[in-house]
Amino acid sequence: MARPREFDADAVLERAMHAFWAKGYKATSLDDLCGVTGLSRSSLYASFGGKRALLHRSLARYEEQGIARITAALSRPLPIREAIAAFIGELIDRIVAGPGRTGCFIGNCAAELAGRDRATTIRVRRSLDRIQATFRDALVLAQSRGEIAAAADVDSLAHFLVAGIQGLRLVGKADPDRARLTDITNIMLHCFDRAAEPHLILHRKEET
Amino acid sequence: MARPREFDADAVLERAMHAFWAKGYKATSLDDLCGVTGLSRSSLYASFGGKRALLHRSLARYEEQGIARITAALSRPLPIREAIAAFIGELIDRIVAGPGRTGCFIGNCAAELAGRDRATTIRVRRSLDRIQATFRDALVLAQSRGEIAAAADVDSLAHFLVAGIQGLRLVGKADPDRARLTDITNIMLHCFDRAAEPHLILHRKEET
DNA sequence: TGTATTATGGACTGATCATTCTATAATCGA
DNA sequence: TCGATTATAGAATGATCAGTCCATAATACA
């Protein structure tokens, strides 16, 4: 062995992740990365292999944190619908509170690089798939508890939630308006309700 | 007067727009822009004022085309729900057909620049607002035709459609899978089944 | 203590970036 | 036809980019 590292790789990755998240891939320079991590170029390249590799490590880290966050939110002792509503509500809180309108790191990378950067596209797709699977698993569980109709298409529902949340976060990045985001969420949840219970029969009836 | 321009500003803008749309702002260089437009740097700067100004002109152009496209789609002699379904269906067709997974230009700019570039953020927000208003107007009309309950919140519905379509296009950029996108759309369209008609009373009933 | 090994700081590289500038070309009104 | 005006091509500019390299520092082990 020889000279030991002077930095914590985990902390470095966390800071690099936030830099990419806030500014995007192209707009984050190596000087930026050295600045936020405190590392020199040599150390960054020796330990992580370059800007692109650092992006992918950052994405992987973000994915893990996101999955953990979603899993925790969906594991709360609530009906799944309420757990999802609370999860999105907290998302909105963070969007509205600011200060950094960073959106979803995965969504940002999708917008910036998907279709032009094969490896990143695959990584983004895998991340979205894992998030979808996390929602789906929670929906399956809720289904077994009787909260969702047995015949409901939980896979589609999970895909819908992923896309809906991406849309919500993207719109929230351009316009972090609580009322607007809450309106969107309410209708999303109406869709959820309707899709989760496809066997309800509608009967028109005048309101009292 | 003096020497006349050798190019059609409209055609130049159209090409510049496609360049920004496909690659994003930062990743599109002036050499790229000169290349696709056929103009020299001098002409670009003299006529449009620089890269950033060209982006905003491109965004304005995209917005107009988008509004026109949506207006046309929603004006078809169909129930609004079917018109929207057809509109999104054609969107999916284009996403799946490829070849350039470009997503929505406005959404791309939101993801890349919103929160970091004040002028662009405002422009993106205004574009989203106009699109929302276009949907809302069509929903109001449909409401007057009795397709949507009088008390339905068409403003929220329009906001939801904007966000949902953004999410759909973003996910489609990373994973242009028809089945997935169709599933998402089908659940999105459930918003017309209940949120649009809040006065329907639901009665549980076993399926036969 | 000395040597092998790894980490680090920072200069260096060549490419590319957006923008400006200069020289030339093309048209107008007179 | 001539001078004023505008358009164009392309060179020049200085900043910044990602990535490399080398000298030096710090440790482990012998």
C-alpha cells in the first residue's frame, strides 16, 4: 500500500451529483466539479475516470437515494393512494420551497442526453424502470390488501405515476406554483382512483 | 437601401429551431447553427443578435407551431376526449417512429435552463401557459356542448394535460416504447371519466 | 530508514467555444 | 456611374473546455 486518499469518495460523489443535478451535464465543468468536491483534476480522474463516468456514478447514486425515498414513502401505514398523495405532496413542498429548482436529476439527464448518448439513455431508462417497479410492487401489495381492484393493471398504473411525476416536476421547474402543482396532482390521483377500480359502474345521479 | 439579404429569415429560424431542439442549447454550437442555416457568423449576429436571441426566437416559433397543431387537433369534429386521445396517439406515433428522439423543445429548455436562466424560464412558463390555455378553451367549448360536467374544473384539467403530455414525452425520449406510452395515455384519459364529471356518484358493483 | 507505491496539486495541451472585427460584395437612390 | 448603406465571408480573439502529465507528497512495508 501507499499514500492514502485524503477524501471520502462518498462525500465527493454526493457533491458531484448535486452539481450535475443543478446545472446539467454540459454546463458543469471540471473546474466546477473540482470546486465543489475540493479534489484536483488528477484525483478526480484517478478515482472516477472522467466527467462522463462521474455523471454515471452520480446518476447511480441518485437512483439509489430516489428508490429508497420512494420505498420509504410507500411503506408508510397508509392506504397506497394516501401514501402516494403524501409523497407527491412533499415533492411539491420541496419544489415550491426552492431555492434550487433542480427538477429530477434523471429527468434532466433524459431531456439533455437521451437519444444522443447511448450509455446515458440506457442508464436513464433503467432508472425509470426501477422506479416504475418500485411503484408497481407497492401497488401489488396494496392490491393484495384489497385497496386496488384485482383486475387493475398495476403495471400501467406504475408507468402512469412515473410519467406523471416527471411531468409534474418538469412543469414545477418552470413554474413552481403550489396551486398549479396541486391541481395537477389532484387530477392525477383521480386518474389513479379510476384506473385502480376499473370495475366500478357509473350511475348518473343528480347532486343534492 | 443597400444590399439585400441572401436568405429567408423564416427558413433560417426553422433550421436553427430544429438544431436547438435536437441537441439542446449548450450543445448546439455556432458552427452547428451556421452549418444548418448556411449563414455566416456575421449574418447570424447581424440578423438575430446572437446564440441566445436565436434560441428565444426558435422557442417563439416552436410555440406558435405547437399552438397551431394543438388547436387544429382539438378543433376536429370529435368529442373532446377523442380529439385529445387522437392528438396524443399521433404524438406517440412520432415518438415511436423516431428517428430523432427530440422530445418537446419547450420541455427540453425547461429541463436544461429553467431556474438558471431567468429570461428563458419566463419564456418557457409563458409557452406552457399558452398551451394550457389552448387546452382549457377547448375544454370549455366541450363543456358547453355537454361533454364535460358544468362544475368540472377545466383549468385544472388543462394543467394536468400539459404536465401529463410533458411527462409522456420525456419518458418517451428515454424509452420510446409504444405499449408503455399507450398504457400511460389510457390512464391519463381516465381524467375525463371522473375528474371531468365530479357530480357522478359512484356505486360499487361486482362484475358479472 | 529506505524504497516501492499511490495520491495530489497544478501546469500544460490542443480543441472548441461565442463573439468581434475587417475586408469585400452587392444593392440602393441620385 | 457613384457614394451611401447593408450583407457577407472568414479570420482573429480570448475565454473556457475536457483531459493529460509531471513533479512532489505521503504512506506501507521491508
